[in-house]
Amino acid sequence: MLLDTVYETGRKKAFLYGIMLIIMTAFSNILILVILFYGGHLVIDEEMTIGDLTSYVLYAITLTIGFASIAGIVNQTTSALGIC
């Protein structure tokens, strides 16, 4: 039936979107951890100030939030195109 096809397509889409969110969240958290680890070593070696490290971490967080927003917009756009 057509309803079964629509259900399966929606289920697959939701599953893949969930996988994408998990990967993006893990990647952004690992990125911030690496920045803090390496930046911490630079602060200890006095090659960077704690203020510079804080600014860089905030920039990285802002960037990852932007990528997450783009992913959400792409998801909504594909859903809207599927309705047509």
C-alpha cells in the first residue's frame, strides 16, 4: 500500500537524520576537546593566553552551531521538496 511506503520512507529518513546528528555532535565535541587539550598545552607553555584560548573555543562552538543549523535547514528543505 501507499501508506506503508510513506511510513517506511519516513522511518528511514528519521533514522538517517538521527545518525547524522549523532555524528555531528560527536565530531563537534571531539573538536572542542582537541582544541582545549592543545590550547591548554599552549597556555602552560605560555605561548597563548587563557583569554585567547577562551575566544578560540567560543568561535569553534559558534561555528559548530552554524553547521548544525545548516543541517537542520537541509533536512527541512528536503522534506518540503518531497511534499511537492
